[in-house]
Amino acid sequence: MVQFIMEPKGFGMLESKDPLWSALGKLLEPSQLNIYWEMISHYRQGPSKIQDWDSIKSPDSESLLDYSRLPSPEDSKTAQQLSKLVVGKLNGGMGTSMGCMGPKSLVMVRNNKSFLDLILEQVENLNREWKQKIPVLLMNSFYTHKDTQAHLNSLNFSSEIIGFQQNKFPRLHAGNLNPLTPEKWGDQTFYPPGHGDFFQCVSQQGILQRLIDEGREILFMSNADNLGAVMDPVILNYMDEFNIPFLMEMTPKTSADVKGGTLYQVDGKLKLLEIAQVPDDKVDDFCDQNKFKVFNTNNIWVNLIALNKRLSQGPLNLTVLVNEKKLGDTPIVQLETAIGSALECFEGAVGLTVSRVRFLPVKKTDDLLLVRSNLFNLDKGQLKRNPIRKSKQLPKINLGNFLQNIENFQNSFPIIPDLIDLEELMIKGDVRFEGKASLKGKVNLEGLKNVLVLPSEILIADESRQG
């Protein structure tokens, strides 16, 4: 039998006498305290590992469909279904991995347009083409809320943008779980508890009921930095026609995605499997692309009426993820939940295997080089693969540590090279292009001892160069 985290204890007088409960009560509102206490109860019960690994089975074809099996809707149906749609983005992340200070969604991607600008352009084009007023829903963290709202205030947009701030909870000392305090830790005291927080926030802040009252029934939610996550009328039609409560887009694994969450089935019920749940001696099995062929893109479709009904029965029982970190020399833990783990809370939830083109996240400058290059064309806010490239695979890019900083990256690439025929680019150290360049085949560049400066109009094909 497969075992997961036990149901957490309910709230009551025992918890109210717990010193931790009292300490948290000084930092949180009662509704926040209840949510956080639930997460702490999970954590106290210890990590949940799959007990009977052999019972793990791949989902059947009814629980994990292939996109090619979905019917294409007629235009008249699409217009009506778009009137039920909300486009949502998880917008809590900062651009710190690329050396940026503000919200990641405000990092420039192409043509002086940020992630957020492209998202809004996509929706604006849908509104114009289909004569709609599709609202945009942004879940911000306390890190990103103010700057995002300031950016939005400078824009003209034809439909409503609903930006709201998710919860912020105090970090906990790893040893005794005592919360950090603002008196000692200042701004480092709090953290956003993952995107699974979305469900409680939209309910408690009245956003969910308001959207339903306005006739909105289907939410398409995705990460703000996933440039492949665009609204798809075929998936929208499937959600609407078959009254699907929850759908998670999956895509085929590559060697870069072997640790991503995947789906399995037990007793006819679809479940999400994260690497943290895998026994230590079975991690290689989990990463095997033959056993688990797909992983979670975090493109999520939710029926809002089904969500509202489920929340009326109580909070969603989401898997708690433990993020162990250090603040200076102090070990701390952050307890988080993921939006995808809600799949297990809905009868009739499904997975959908989609093309890799719907998963184009920008996590590092390696990815930024790809999406800024001529490997993609920009069309109505959407990045589309350049048909000139013969290979279906994108080139492998590793820019090294120095170029992960956005300023160093932009100094290195004042003009993005031609990458159409590139297979692999490996850079170490400080490498600078003076102007236009073409890279083909497998290219290795090294500027460790000295800066490697490459002149304008250079062609580098299947070779290595050092500074």
C-alpha cells in the first residue's frame, strides 16, 4: 500500500497551549495562523516516503491523455468559452538568480518587453480577436507586489488585471521550530509559502467568489517565467465540454528534467509524485525517463466552481515541501506547498501530455540567451520556434557562473549571436562579443585567465577558443 503524510491534527485547545502556537500568534492573523499550523503539523509528523514502490503504476490513458486525442472546437464555441476564462500567473519570484533586484516578470525578454508585457500582449490579442474582456489574475508575493502594481499602473489594458498578495509566514529555526522575529531578523523574517497558497488566498480574499459571480468558470494558471504557457483553445474546450475539475499539463522528460514531479495512479486515483517522496534507493528509478516519461510543467487548469465547492468542505490537503536554507550561519526551514499537489483533492482530475513547446521557462541567463535569439520569432506576444532551424531540439547552453549575472550577460552579448545551427555552447569565465556573430555546431569558449574578446562578424563552428 502507498502511504503519504498522515492527516494533520485539527485545531483546538491543545494547539492553543503550545508555545509555538503562541509565538506564531504574535506574528500572524488568525486565518494565517490556522493555515500555517496545518503545515507545521504535517512537518512534525516527519517526511512521507512511498512505502511500497512496486505498487507505483503509470496512469491509464483516461487519466493521462495525449493532447492529440482532444477535439478541436469550432470558432463559435471558442468565443463562448473564452467568456468563461481567467488567465492567471504565479508572479512571486524575484530575478535574483540572474542578479536582478526586482520581480522576475519585469526582466526584459525581447524587443524591450518583459515577461509581464508579453503576457498582457497575449491576452490583449485574444480580447481583440474574439471581442472579449478576459481578466488577468496575478498572485504576487510581498517581494513583487509593489513593483508589479507600479508597472501595471503605467499601462493601458482593455480588461481587468487583478493583482493580489499571497501570505507571508515567518521562517522557522531548524532545531526547535521557533519562528524568526522581526526585531532580530528584519525583512528576512518572512517568506512566501509557495504557490499552493493560491487556493486559500483567492478564497479568503473574496476573489474566487467574485470571478464566479462574473461568469468566470475556468482558470488557466502558470508560472510567469514560462514563455510557452499560452492560452490554448483546445484545452479550454476540453475543460468546458467534459467539465474537468483540475488538469495538469505534463510534457516529455529530457535529461534536464529527470527530477521534476510526475504522475502515477493508485486504486484508480491520480496522484502527483515528487522526488522528496521517493525512497533513497529508488531515486534512480524515479529519474529514469523510461519508467516516468513525463513531468509537471506547472501549467494548471482549474474549474473555479469545482474549486469553490471543494473549499467549502475545508482546506485542501496539500503536500508540504520542506525547504532547508541558511541565513548566515543559522539553519532555517521554510514550509511550502505547490499548486500542482491540489490535483489529488479533486475527483476526476486528469493529466494531459502536451508538446514541449508549452514548457519554455527562463530560470537562468542560459535560457534568456535562447529566447532572445533567432531560434524564436515573436508573434502577438508569443514566442514561436523559428522554422528555419532543422533540429527539433534546442541547443544545449551553459554560460558558466560569471555570465549568470544579467549585467555581465548583456556586456558579453551586446547583439545576440545567430544560433540557428548551434548544437551546444559552453562558456567559462569572461567572454565578450563585440558585435554580430554566428555560432554553429559545438562551441567551447573560455575566458578564465584572460578575457576572450570576439570580433564582430565572427563565425565559430565546432571549435574551442581561449582568452
